[in-house]
Amino acid sequence: MSTLLGLYYWKQHKHRSLLPDGPPGWPVFGNALDIDTTQPHSSLMEWSRQYGDVYTINLMGQYVVVLSSAEAIHECFVTKSNEFAGRPQTFRYHYFLHHQPDVVLSNPDEQWYTAKKAMMQGLKMYGDGLQVLEDLTHDILKDFIFAIEDKKGVAFDILEDLHDAVTSIIATLIYGKQLSNDELRQLVTTDYQVSKVFASNGPGYELDMFPWLRFVSRKNFEDFKNATLAADKWFNGRVESHKEKYEESRMNGVLDYLIKVQKNAKHEGKADISDMSLENYTKNLLFAGMSTTSRALCALLLVWLNQPDVLEKVQTEIDNVIGQRLPRLSDRLSCPFTESMILELLRYISHAPLAIPHETTKDTEVQGYFIPKGTQIFPNLWTLHHSERYWKNPWQFIPERFLDKTGQLFPADHPLRKKLLPFGAGRRVCPGEALAKNRLFLFVACLAQKFNFLPEDESNIPTADPRSYSIGLPLCPARFKIRVLPRIE
Ligand code: HEM
């Protein structure tokens, strides 16, 4: 036993001595006790001031290299995309995904690659796929508008309506048909439950470090197990019943594209893709595609409450370019202020503050530092997006920062836009980026076109500052009530 322990500590020490410097830690816990568990990304930002753009922390024996500069993050995401494309394998995710591959957390291999490609093909954010998204969003927006008009200007918590509408869109894109109201309610409830247990500081975080603690600390494990059971209850059987209706000549929804990948693998004699993996892919898309957009929209409403001039500018643009008809995706090109406001929103809130942890797949280097294979990497997007080095007044919401002197949006290859990476980049880039941006545009344009927004209490406007958000999947502004008034009676 003592030889084994000695070997373990020797290996740990050797691994640490190879890595960049970082804050000194405590025995056993390392730096875990020094991190603000309500704002871990802010603690990491603080340390970057002292230890630089590339430093190492120790989370209960697990070494993590934190990257904070645009150059270091670009090197990891883009230049050395393959070498940084691994994911740390954690107890909780394996348990939640029933030890079967998925896209979000699996290491890149052939199955991962074909599944991610099929997801992107199935989401079809090009050609007639855009028309499908536009028509579907219009249908859902009509019900959404009706529901909020019905509140008749009385203050209410808008998150639920937004969350339902956004969820309905992604679920329809996956399954090729709209969910019933009951299915939708259960899915949204499950999402809240899952988001809570997977927050980076959520109950059960310690289980990733020491899985055996589930036999000792039952409460956290029970909460986590219940969220897994709730997800299973919702997802189990859906893939099987979808497969019964599958017709290769009539691809209807992302799941059909994933089923095709499964059939092709079988046909070509490749490793089997299990039905559980197909289920995991749909979990990936739903859990990643619901809260990210609904929370971003809530964050924007908070900005509008605090900076009504921003709303007025969007309304002027929408009135001039779109008028009274429903906004279309083709309007994006003619609405530079709205587009730039959405980019500023994604920068300001950075609600996936540390992206999803990466892991090195081989010995490599970043900014001249040697990083051994199997090292966890946190790309700190929070610091990247709030660093005074790149952004003037980073804690202020300034949509104009992405516009040139004539009011046109900077092109995607403009140096400032290249420092904005809310969806990551390279091999692990978010496959929902185009969908998220398109859906945000349609919602934002429609909200600004139809409504004015007032706080519940003029003397106590809820803050829009993202430093107040609580940790979850993704960062969440506190729940708030808002009065929504039609612009035209
Ligand atoms: C505002 C909305 C969204 C933001 C800010 C966002 C952000 C991100 C980020 C930062 C990552 C991690 C990238 C990395 O590890 O380097 C990611 C991964 C991912 N996102 Fe999104 N996302 C959004 C919406 C969506 C939507 C709508 C979907 C689904 C349709 C989606 C599906 C995924 C998936 C499947 C991955 C894992 C990709 C991989 O591991 O290779 N996301 N997203």
C-alpha cells in the first residue's frame, strides 16, 4: 500500500513539476478551497492578473492549466485544435450518459466525428434548412406573442415562456415534430433539474474527484441520481419509437441523420453505435440548446431595462428595415445594430465562462509552456471577453463596439471579432452556433418590434451585470419580473 501511495505522489509531483506556475495550494485540496464557488471564473480571472496568461491550478489533486489570453486560447482552439480536443472523463457524466459515447464529452474518434458531422447536417443551417427554421420559429413566436400579450402589462417572470418557446424549436428540429404541452413541460422541468446538478460547483462536484464518496456522502449523490432518472424517464424509448418511422428517403429531423450514421456504421462493418449513444446525442442537443438561448434572452431584457436607449436603437432599426411583418433571417444582413447588439450580449454575459473543459491528447505546448498529454485545460472565455487589454470598458454594454464609423458591422475576420469566441472554435466548436445566432436574431427582432419593456418597480431595477449571475449550465441571471407592453395597441 505504502509503495502504491509513494508511486502515486511521485507521479503527481512529476506531472506538477512539468506544468506552468500557479497559485500555491493546500495539502490534499490544492486550490479548491481558494476558489469562490459562486463565481469560479472570477477567481480564475483574478489569478490570471498575478500568474499570467497560462498558469496551473490544482483541484484536489487534479492539475488544470488555465488559459486567459486571446493568443493562448487561439493556440488551443485553432492552431493546435487536435492536440487540445480531448475531454476529461468524469464520473458524473459517465453515469448520466450510461457509459455510452456522446458528442459533448467523448474524446474525438471516428464515431464522435461522424456523429458531430451528422448533428450539423441535421440542423441544416443553410439553404432550405433556414426556411424550415424561420417557418417553425414564426409559428412558435405567434403563440409566444399571444401568451405575453395576455399578461396585459402585469409584471411576470418571462423566463418560462422564453424557455418553452426556445425548447419547442430545438425539440422540433431534433424529432421532426412538435412536442405536446405535457412533454414540453416535463422536458423543461428536467432541464432545470439537470442544470442544477451539473453546475461546475453543483452538488456532487466532489464525486468527479472521488467517485467513492457516493458511498459516504449520500445526499449529493441522491440529487444527482434523481436528475439522471428524470432525464431517463423523458428520453427512454424515444429513439426506438422514432426508428420505427424512419425512412431514408424522407429525412425529418436531426435524429434521422443520426440513425442514418448508425445504419451506415453497421452496413460498413464499423463498430456498432448503440441506441443509448443516439439517445445521448439527443440529450447533448437538447440540454445544450435550451437554457443557453433562453438565459441569453433574459439577460438582454435586463440590459434593455437598465439601458432603454439600446432598445430604442434596435426598435428604430427594426421599424425602418422590417416594419410590421415578422422578421426573417435574410433581414440579418440589413440590421447591423441588432447583430452587433447580439454579439455584445454574448461577449458581455459570456455565459459559458470556461467553455467545456478540454484535455490534451498528446504532449504539446502552449505559448512556449510544455503541457503533458492528459492535462485538463480551462479556456477562460470570461477573462478573454472582459479583459481591458482587448475591450474598452469591458463591464459596460456597448453594442457600437462592433460597428465601424458608417454603422456597418465589422466583418467576421476583424481583429476585435476574432477575440470574441462565445462558441469556442476549431474541432470542439459548438455545433449549435449558427442555430443559436439565427434563433436569437428572430426572437430579439420580434420582441423589439412588438413590445416595450418596463421593470416591475422603477425604483428597484434588477441588475444586468453578469458578475451577479449564478453558476449553472449556463450562467444564469437571477429570476426577475418584467412588464411587457404592446407598442401598437
Ligand atoms: C448562446 C448559445 C450557445 C452558446 C454560447 C454555446 C457555447 C458553447 C461552448 C462554449 C461550447 C464548448 C466549446 C469547447 O469546448 O471548446 C459548446 C459546445 C457545444 N454546444 Fe453550444 N452553445 C450555445 C448553443 C448551443 C445550441 C443551440 C446547441 C444545439 C443545437 C449547442 C450544442 C453544443 C454541443 C453538442 C457542444 C459540444 C461540441 C463538442 O464537444 O465538440 N449549443 N457550446
